[in-house]
Amino acid sequence: MAELRNEIDRIDDELILLLAKRCQYVDRATVLKVVERLPPKTEDRIAQVLAAVRRRASQAGLDEALASQIWSMLIDWGVAYEADRMGVDEHALPSNR
């Protein structure tokens, strides 16, 4: 059991590093959204991402509902983070700064 737990901990460490890297890209997206005058929340992009996540999860043998729930949380956090950094509502367009 200890060896199994160590492997799970190792995977958790990798996931944390990947999530940190993903957040760096969210930072970059925030800057580009201001430049391109895009809102923090883009429904069609969210639908596209979630569809891809469900497809990849299915292909990998991962429960699609679990993957969709995790990514929905990531997306919701990203949208709120971007809106806060941009100083706008999640559907609002940023002003030219």
C-alpha cells in the first residue's frame, strides 16, 4: 500500500506542475484578451474545450463526467481570474487601456 500511495503522490506532484503551467497560459490569455478586446468568458470556446475533454477522457478510459467536472471547475476559475484581472464582468469586453 505504501508503494501505491507513493505513486499516487508522485502523480499528484506532476498534476500540480501541469496546473501551474496551465495557469501561466491563463495569464497570457488574459493579456491577449485585453489586446484583442475579448471577454473573459466565451461560451463557444468553453463548449469546444469540454467536448474535447470528454472525447479524450473516453479515449483514455477516464470517466467523462469526472473529467468534465474537473475541467468545468478549471474553466470557471480561469474565467473569474481573467475577469478580476481585466476589471470587467465575465461577459463584458475589456476597455482599451
